[in-house]
Amino acid sequence: MPTLPLTLAVIAYNEADCIARCLDSVPFAAEKLVVDSGSDDGTVAIARAHGARVVHQDWLGFGPQRNFASEQCAHNWILVLDADEWLSPELAAELERRLPALMAGPAPAAYLRRRTIYMGRPMRWYRPAVGEKLARLYHRGRARWTDARVHESLRFEGAAPTLDAPFDHANNPTLPHKQLKVLRYAELKCRDWLDKGKPVRMWQTPFVFALAFLKDYLFRLAFLDGWRGFMVAHTAAAYAAYKRMRHYEMVHNPASVAEAARVLSKHHIER
């Protein structure tokens, strides 16, 4: 397959079990770049063995880390994947076919559709896991990631096309993986809230839990995916409630920020 003037950019930390699949799924990228934040599990060696240039950068938060990666790329057009994501053969073929025209035009970015693999098989009905639209292909002179520590997004002006075929995401291979991710993401989000001086509203927490569960379980059709759908909806609601409890603790016990960072780093959750 001929290469195109495009960089695949991946931010990674201890992703030895999946980084090769991610890199190998984009054979047409002229450059593959992995920005690693201190892996000690073989990620770096595996990435290099699969054709990636590896750059070390201590963890800055998701948005700043992605912007750092953009600056390191050799090409202006960038495709961003997480290490646990990979292109389907159908999307790889579609990109190979459509990229030359897209890159020659004025579009700032393009949306890709993500298909989630949960508990070993794709979700069939839960809307965020079936064809979720994400801006992952962009021109770095026309788009930039927000500086949020977590839940970052790509910002740009102008119309962006959407590709048809999906890419895949192995979403938290086990429930313990998911719970560890919840802890990490909540910690980062609450620090953003602290920085912005967001007021604590603990009275909202029970209502937030109930509404988040109903939104995912009923309105986003998780119930059609059976018990897996119930678990997805419950985890999302628990995350929404836990963030508010942790924010309350940070505000009323500021010492807990450093204390939590120490215990989370021991388990490789905090970076």
C-alpha cells in the first residue's frame, strides 16, 4: 500500500498489550509517532519494532499531551488513535481512497465513527458505542486540542466531512480496568474544576446519578444490550456521582489532593 503524507499520532503509557495492533492498522501513514510518558512494560520497544518513532514526554494531561504530539509530527495532516484503538480494514481502505482529495482541500478536519468492543464483543445498540462521531483526523494548522486534563476535544472552524467505515475501540477489557480508569479520569476532571473555582453542589449528586443512569440506559438504548448495557449505564452514573463526591473532598480537605496522588501513583493510575 502506498504511503501518504500523514502522521499517525498515539499517546501511550504501558500499552504493550495493544500498541502493535494500533500501529499496524495504519499501513498508509508515512510516519507513525508514539509519545510515551514513561512506560516500563515494553511499550517503547514494541512501538519501535512496528515502525514508530518514539518521543518521551512526561504526562501533561490529555489535551496538552495531544498538542505536544501534534508539534512533534513530521506532517501537517494527523490521524490520532489511542493505543487501544485500531482501524478496521474497511476504514483503512476508505481513508486510502479519500485522503488525497481531503488533504488537498480546505477542510480543517474529518470525523471518524468509533465502534466499541465491550466485554469481548461489539455493543449493538448503546448509541455512544455504535458509530460515535469523533474528530480524529485534522490539519494541525487548522485545529487544536483543548487544554483540558481529561475529556479533551478538537477545536476547529469550518465544515468537516464524516467517513463511513468505523474504527474499533477495545473499551476496558475488564471491569477492574474500567474502575481504575474512572478513578484516574475523575481525579483529572476534579483538578480542572478546582482550577476553575467551580462551586461544590453535593445536593445534585443523587439526581445526577439517577439522570445519568436513565439517559444511558433508556434514551441511549443501553437496555437493548442486556446486562452489558446495564453495567455500562451504571458505571457511567457512578462516575458522574463520584466526580462530585471527590470534588467535595478536594475542596473541604485540600491535603487529599496530594495524598490521593501518592496512592494512585503507587498503582500506576496517576501520571
